Amino acid sequence: MIDLYFWPTPNGKKISILLEEAAIPYKIKAINIGRGDQLTADFLKISPNGRMPAIVDHDPIGGGSPLTIFESGAIMEYLAEKSGKFWPKEPHKKYDVAQWMYWQMANQGPKMGEQGHFRRTANAGKNGDQAYALLRFDNEVHRIYGVMNLGLHKKKYLAAGEYTIADMICYPWATTWQNRNLDLNEFPNVKRWLDEIGERPAVKKAMAAGPEYREDPASVTPDEQARRSKLLTHQRAQAVPKEWS
Ligand SMILES: N[C@@H](CCC(=O)N[C@@H](CS)C(=O)NCC(=O)O)C(=O)O
């Protein structure tokens, strides 16, 4: 059985899409990132980056003790290897998939994440003039949709001529095009691909996660709100937790 440390964000949903597609049994361990669960001593042992998703496989490939992995790209490669699905082994295909995996991890995810951060900051009217940051990340995100549009030119899927983890890793972020200051009609190949992937039953199931995790804001006291804000805003390096000694 695989424990999936999860919160319903695009990075979390990459993994649940693959687990559903490959029909791998898993148990969700909720990591409420708004409450700071990602920074507890126990979770940092699994993910020293203090970010979800992460997995623990209690029945790992090759046997032995439970195997833990953080970083969604590494998790997806492991699960594809474990299931023998969605990552062809033939070298041309294998590295076609790999390049899109690394592209997603280094470009699409971080740039779209930063765009969201600066847009929220600007909308909150905090921290002065955000004009340059908005220009920079609006342009980068526009460029990124263009990269996918080129990658999908006359191609049904991003890599290897078949549906793979490359599509699954790029899909959840790509669905968040609204409120990103772009017109999806400029990217017809991405639009067509989004429509097609979005029809897959496993994708539908994984993408539907969310409402059941939402907290009632009225249940969060002002003291708790202040604790969360102090913990989560302007994060810097974590000291080695005393519980680790
Ligand atoms: N590169 C990481 C990124 C993971 C990540 O940024 N996760 C976010 C949610 S989407 C998180 O845990 N955020 C908690 C925080 O910012 O404190 C991956 O792909 O696994």
C-alpha cells in the first residue's frame, strides 16, 4: 500500500491522477498546507523541502524497508516504473517523456506558482508596486503555454506518441489558465489536449478532489490564524527539529 501525503493542489493532483490511471492502491494522508502540516518534524523527515506531495511505499520495488519519496517528478517516475505503465522504456520514447517531466518541474510549475504568488500579492495591495513581477511572470506563463502549444503541434500527446506521465504532470497546472492574463484560444493545441485529457475517467476523479478538504473558515480562531500566518509567511530555513535527536 502507498501512503500519499496530499493536499488538493496541482502538484498533489499529478500524483493522484497517476495512481488512479495505473490503478495502484493508495491511502491519502492529508497535509493541510494552510495549517502548516508540511512543516511538522514528522513530515520534514519524509519531505525536508516542507512541501507536499510525498509518498511512502510500504511494499517497494525490490523489497526492503518502506521507501519514501518527495518531489512530484521523482514520485511519478517511481510509480510509472513500479506499475510498468505510462513511461515507455525504448530510449527515444523514454527521454522524450523525461524531457517534458524535467521541463514541467523546472518551468511550468515554478513559473505558474510565482505568477500566482505575485498576482495575489498585487490584489491584496501589499508590499508596494508589483508591476515588474507581474510583467515578468505574465510573460513567462504566456511563453510556457506557447511551449506546450509547440510540443503538441500535430501530436495528440506531449511525448512518445502516447499518453504518458508527461501529460499527467503537465495537465493539472495547465487547467489553471483562467485568471492568468492569457487567452487560451491563442494556444489551440493546448486547448484540444486539455479537453481530451479532461475526459479521462481517472483524471476526472483525481481532479474532483478538493471540497472535502476545505476547512470552515469560522472554525479557525483569530489566534490560530495568527499562528498560521507567522509560520507560513516569509518562510526561511528550518532548524533541525529537536524531535530528530
Ligand atoms: N517541486 C515540488 C513542489 C511542491 C509544492 O510546491 N507544493 C506546495 C503545494 S502545491 C506546498 O506544499 N506548499 C506549502 C508551502 O508553500 O508552505 C513538487 O513538485 O513536488
